[in-house]
Amino acid sequence: MEKKINIGIVGAGMGGDVLTFNEDKNTGLYIKALCDINRQKVDFYKNKYNLEMGFTDYEEMLKIDDIDVIAVYTPDYLHCRHCTMALNAGKHVICTKPMATSNDESQQIVDLVRKTKKRFLLAATARVIPPFLNIKNYIDNGFIGEIFLARGQYIHDMSPYLEVTPWRFKVPQDMLIGGGVHPFDLLMWYMGDKVDEVFAYSVKGETIKEYPLDDNIIISLKFNCGAIAQVSIFNGIIEEPEPEILPIIDINLFGRTGTVTGCFSESKGGDLKIVSKKFDGLPTQKISYFAQKEEKIGSHKTLGMLEKRHFLAFEKCLEENIDPSPDAVEGARAVAVGVAAWESINKKRPVKVKNDF
């Protein structure tokens, strides 16, 4: 296939996981340039994947006229800056989660997407993990009916990553928003609804003594439709060390005609189990999923496989001139749930979630 959509990637850590597109003859995507503050990383990847251009200055990469898309894989606190710079330069944008770290930053991105009429895709990797994608198919086909109760969980011992990503200490990274957007986004996607109100509690785990924020949070959510949910985000905990300590995401959905549960860990695979009144003679169905193994390229062993699915979906959006999902507004609403949760923790009361982006 002709390579006709040129991409510039900023951030060679996680961004290093998608550089193999140039070897794929089944897509028109072409990684033209890579930018990172670390010149050694840029040169290494540029040579390994025969990239045309390598930069340590992001503004210089944005000046390249025939770069169509910027993929943002920098630390969380830089996402807003790098997304808005790309949009102002006339580029479409793919941004890894979270889209931003505050409601004000989210609003800046949403406003610019509307003003520039450029496409924006939030790379919410949980949506393309097989069990969670298949849960959406069951919902859309009416197997569990109206969802009235749900639970989400994100468990990820962050201590092994802090040594290799010291920015998480210096900024510090907001782990509630950083990891919480996975279950927040999944639940809103499944419900087809927005979160109206949250009530949250937090505690510091002390597994990362230098980290200044509470890193274990439990949040109660109320949706506009009246459904309720609970989300747990546990980052300051000790996980079993095999074969790598990687995220575990759990989802439980309770509907009027069925119940579905899904879980997944990059290193262990996962399961989907569904019970539905629509099943005749087979009340429970279970599907098991293998771990998605792939050669480690950038910062994750299997992240590249998931991120590539977003890129291919974005390719279709650009070719057919259709809006991507999750888009900037969906990304903003996921961040807003986290922002409201922190406000609830500090004020010790329920807090309304901003949804009018």
C-alpha cells in the first residue's frame, strides 16, 4: 500500500513502541520523524527504523509541512502543550492518555480542535484490549440490557517505573488521572453516558516513600442516567513480581438482563465472563485471552500492539473524513472525573463533574 499519511512522534519512550509501521505494507501510515530531548534515543531509533528525520527540538519538527499527524507520547504534564502546539501548526493529533491533567488544559485542546477543524484521537488503550472491546460488542447487541451498576479497577504498582521516569517525582505525576482514565473512559463508553457526581477517598501506600501524593483511591460515581459505579485506583501497593509488574484492569457490569465481567493484564492475559437471560441452555459463557506478547521496543512489552490499533483506526478516520472515538471531548470528560475526585477528597463531600466542554 502507498504510504500517504506522514506521522511525527514526540516522545521516544512510549512513542518508540509504534515505529514499526514503516515495515507494514498493509497500511498507508508512515513514521517520518521522531522527536525526543534525548539525542541518543533519537539517533538509535532513527537508524534502527530508517526514519527520515530526527529532532530534539519539537518546534523544528512542527515546521515540516508534509507531516500530517503528530503523535504525543511525552510525560502527562506536557500533553496539553504539545497537543496545542501541533494543532496550531495545522496537524492532526493522536495523544496517549490522559489527554491533559486539568479541566483548563482539556478545554484548551477541545477549543483548538473545534477552531482548527483538525482530527484528535485519544489513544485510550483499554478500549482496544480484546476482552474490553468484546464487552462493548455484547452491550451493543443487547445481551445485558440497561446497565444500572458497575465496578472498575486499575491496579499498577508504579514503584519499578519511577526510577526510569524520574519526571513522575519532579512534577509529580497525577496517578489518579494517569491510570484512572482507563476505567473512567471504559465505564462512560459502556454506559453511553456522562458521570454526574463523584465521592472519593484516598490513602498513601508508602511503597513509594518519595512520592508526595496519595496513590490509592476509591471513587463512587453517579451517572446522569441514575446508574452508580465504584472505581478503585491502586498504585501504591505491592504486586506479585511475575513476569513483569504491569497494569491489571477489571470491569464488572450489571444489567437488567445480564452481567458481564472482564479483566486483563499485559503479562498474564485475561478473561471475559457473561451471564445473560438471552442465552438458551448455556447460562454462562467464558472467553480466555492470551497475554499479548511482542518484542519490547519502547517502554512497554505489549503497548505497541495496542497503540497500533488506534493508529489504524485513525487512518480510517482521516481517509473517510469521520470523527475518531474517543475524541477530545471524551478525553476531557475522563480527565474531569479525576479532577472532581481530587476535589471530593480535599473537600470530603460529593462533587459535580464538569461535562460541558
